[in-house]
Amino acid sequence: MNTKVTIAGVEFKNPVMTASGTFGSGMEYGEFVDLNRLGAVVTKGVANVPWPGNPTPRVAETYGGMLNAIGLQNPGIDVFIERDIPFLKQYDTKIIVNVCGKSVEDYCEVVEKLGDQPVDMLEINVSCPNVKEGAIAFGQKADALFNITKEIKKYAKQPVIMKLSPNVTDITEMAKAAEAAGADALSLINTITGMKIDVHRRKFAIANKTGGLSGPAIKPVAVRMVYQVANAVQIPIIGMGGIANAEDALEFILAGATAVSIGAMNFVNPYTTVETVDGIESYMKRYGIEDINTLIGAVK
Amino acid sequence: MAQKKKLTAKVISQANIAPDIYDMWIETELALGAKAGQFICIYTKERSTLLPRPISICEVNAERTALRVVYRVVGAGTNEFSSYTAGTSVEILGTLGNGFPIEAGQDKSVVLFGGGIGIPPMLQTAKEIEGDVHAFLGYRDNQLFLAEEFKQYATLHIATEDGSVGTKGNVLDALKESGIKPDVIMACGPMPMLRAIKKCAEELDIPAYISLEEHMACGVGACLGCVCKTKEKDHHSHVHNARICTDGPVFEAKEVEI
């Protein structure tokens, strides 16, 4: 039975990854799960300098999901290189570093610093809805996405994944722009912009007013977008959005994702990642599937 | 440090001890390594409310086989918990957070402050400290949940907002009235109370350990939802944002900006 998948020449032992921002750099969840069992750890977004993030409250629960507006708090690339990469190198899993920035130069600076680091891929966050500058500003206009992708590709030594926002009219236009600019892969979806108001206090539930909606509530939207994008571009897709178990993961794979990421559900069940790995294997056994690659985009 | 685990435990008993205040004992192996001031996360069975509810540990039994949580019903999650009875299975994650530095109170004059639903974690704290312990508990009215139980471990002082019992006012008014001069303070309660305690400790030039709370998603330090501003750069964030769930919930008051 083969569970290995390949994205831009990088081979993953299985298609299960962690969604950026929900798993730190693996240290915290390493207390619960064996990181060696994951296809990859996708790290929390890192910028050229430390970012303090947004005021609290930063998270709020919603029906079947949650809103967050962390604001990409991160210790900056230098600390990350010194601390987080050596930590992850202890494990037999691939490392995908999520990169954020306020300007094209910021992104390129981080990408350049990662050039000689032992990381397998870069995921470019042009879709965080919770920071005022950068991030989503590059991810909501096809020409801006094209330009930043092209610029980053000039500096990148590792394959580049562009992480797309669902907060657009037509996600396939964005996907095509990234592909045309040379992106090696796409990941989708980032969170959907939302809002919650506490009627008793008559205040916004999170300090940033709006936040990104994630969790099982968004899964059907994410599956639909993965399907659409898979039919619009040739490059591989990492699918995510409310995946809670192997069945959810397989939905994304059947829709056209080569790999999947577990995000908010880590908070609900810290063992979700490895349970999904096990569950995919059981599914393959149950249906006599020899190679997981035969399932990718199998539902037309 | 004991390993953090998510597991299924069993409710031993549940009682409604004041309006909206519930007292639940849970049989679990997590009790073995549990410390005063730590917390557990409890998950709802209802799948539309996904995130764990962080609730402080009120007490650990003598055999260290069970944890007690005393909590206020404030929403869908805690409302569900309040319906649990003996034998109900419950998903919990723990034990989480650092807890109170019990050794800092050893053989000292210790003042414990508990305000409202911040009172429960002070009970196990009172139980563990061997010193001259005074517990100042602040309530809205004469619904003095847990107060009697503190008498086994501490000299009890009560403050009520409506003046129905003890000092009329807050716990600091009660401290003033008592004339007690503490060597160290440990506290849990609403933010205005903690701010006042921070100020008081600065004036007295004594350490105060305060337990903070904030909305959390993961409870284990990964999501960065529950941060608080710190004076010094912490080892993790490098941006003066300590994580309440992991670096706290107990901080020395002078180290945090609240």
C-alpha cells in the first residue's frame, strides 16, 4: 500500500500535514503526537522581524467552528532559524515554512534567509485576513498575486506554495495567476472572514472586530474551492478547511488535493493528525486501494 | 512535568452549590500530577461547540485519583457540563498551565485573594501552603460558595459587594480592615481586582502571583490566542506576549502589564 505523495519533487510519506498557525512549529503538539508520523509540519507564519500580533480577545467560538485574529504574531525569522528549524530537524517529517510579510521586500527577505536552511518547501501566506498591511492585500487581486509570486520565485531556493484566500469572487482566477507566475503548488483555503457580536456585552467577540472563520463549518466551501481549482490548474494542491478525520481528508483528496492540512481541529482533538493518517490507511485497506495517488481528483 | 493528555474521565458527583455555580468531581489519572493553580480543558459532547473550556482545578483528592472543578454556568458549554451526573463520561485535557508557586509561601505570611469564580483555585492553594495563610474571598452577596471549606486551611476573611457578609466592598478593603501585613500574595479573580492587587503588591514591595484568564483555543501553547503583555521579552514569543495557557496562567504581577 502506498501512501506517499509528491509535490514539486518533494516526497511526503503520507498526505497529512498541519495547517499553518494551528500547530506552532510542532513543539506543543509533539507532546501529544509523534511528529515522525506526519507527512509534513507546516509552521506558523514567520516574518522578517518579530510581529506582536493583535490585541486580545483573539479567538471566539462559533457554531461548528471558530474565529481567530491572532495577527500573525511571530518571533521573526532569525529566532525561527535558530530555534524552530533545528527542533523540527530532529524528526523524520518534511518541513514547510509559512512566510508572511507586509511588503514584497519583507517576503523576499525571509525567503532568501531560508534559502540555505534545511527546509523542504515554502508556503507563502498572501491570505491572512487579520493584518492590516500585506498578507491578504496580495491575495485578493490576481495581478498583485502574480507579481508577488514572480518576485518570490526569483529568491526562493525551495519549491513555493502560494496559500490562497477564499475571500475572493473567483478563486480559480487567483489560482491561475499564481500558476502563471511560477508557483509550484497551491494551498487552500485560508480562513473565511467573519464576525461575531456578543449581544450581552454589545461588543465584538474579538478585538480585531473581524476574524478568520475555520473549523468544520467551512469544510463544504473548502472542498468546493479545491475541486474548482483542481480543474483550473495543473499544479498540485494542498487542501484544508475544517478537516476533522480521515473521511474529511479523503473528501479533499477526491476533490483534487494531493495533500491535506489539519488546522482548527488540532485544538479540538490534539491527536487529529495521526488519527487521520491511520484512518486513511484503514480506508485504503477497506476498499483495496493500493496507491493513494489513484484517489487524487478521482471524483469528477 | 507530567505529560499532557486528552482522555475520557468519569464524573463522580455534581452539585449546584450557589446560583449558576456547580461543583463537579471527576475521576481521572490527571489528578496524580495536578498542581494548585493549574487547569484542565473540558470538551462538550455537543459537536457544534468545539473548543475546550479551560476550568481551574479547585481541589485534588487525598488519594490523587480525582479532580474537583467549581465553575459558573456562563454559556452553552458550561450549561452542558452542569447537566452531568455521577457516571457521565467527560473528555478532558490536562493538566495545563504552571500553577501557583507553593514554595514561595512556605513558612511565610501568605494572603490568598479569590474573587467570584476566581475563588475555586485558591482552595487547593490554601491546602498546599504550609504557612500563616489568610484567605480573603470576595463575593457579590451572601452566596458564599466554598467559603466554609477554606477554614480548614486558612484564616477566612469575607468581603461582599452588597455588604451582606463581612467587609462591604472588595477583598483589598477587607485586607486593609484586617491590618494583616503579608509577605506574599496569591490571587485569582476578575481583572479589576487583579489590577488593584498588582498595585497593592507594588506599594508593599512584596511578590504577588496572579492567575490570569483569556479566551483560548488550544490550551497547549500553539494557537497564540491567549496572550498577555509582559514586561520582559519571553523566551517563546520574543514580542512581550506570554501565553497564559502555557507560560501562565500564574504570573508574578510585576512581570505582566494588565
